[in-house]
Amino acid sequence: RAGTSPLTPASLRLHQAVLNGIDACDGYVLKTGGLHVVRELHNNVIHMAAALQQLSLERRPWQMAVVNALRVEVTSLWPGARVEVYGSFATQLCAPSSDIDLVVCDVVQHYQSIMSDIKPRESCVKKLANHLRMKKWV
């Protein structure tokens, strides 16, 4: 019907409270004694974030050493190629279980060999895997 609101009176009051800048959850949290739980959860999140940040700082030099070693191997295969880091590691938003996302760019010589019939065709991934398989650190 025209002129009727699909909102209930209670939801209209809540909507008005939010519009007036009142924290509508405060009353519920205080009434149920949940303020302690909210503070405890907040403190737990802060402590976990600090622990994850510390772990990330400790691991980062080792992770960057692997990335740099991989860059050396890629450029030994394909001079002019580059290895770029992207994803959560690049943005420093990674968790301890996160992987490191890498992409190899500008493999011009490999593309040229594929276009000619001189060498057998081999994918970049397979060529890099075969090369890395020979390295003791891999």
C-alpha cells in the first residue's frame, strides 16, 4: 500500500538512533554485561596482531633472501628478465602461513627461441623448474 513503511517501529527507532549519531549497540552491550567481553576481544586482537607483526619482521629477511636468490637464477637463465613480488607479501599483509607470490617478466630470449625451430619447445615454467632442481638451496 502507498504510504506504508516496510520498516517496523523498532527498526525505525534504531535507524533514527544511528542517524542521530547514537551508538545503538552500547545499551545492549552494557545491559548484558558484554562490555568486558568486547574489551577482552579487543585486547586479544591487539596482542595477536603484535605477535604476527613480530613474526613477520623476523621471517622477512629470510624470505627476501630466497626471493633475491631466485632473481639471480632467473636472470642467469634469461638476462633482462625480472622477478616481481605481488600479493600479501608485497603489501606486507601476509600471515605466517602465507605464500610468496612471484611473477617472472620480460623473458624475451625464451620467446624468441620458441618462435624459431632451432630449439625444442619447452615452457618457461618447465625450464625454470629444471634449472632450479639442480640447485642445492632449492
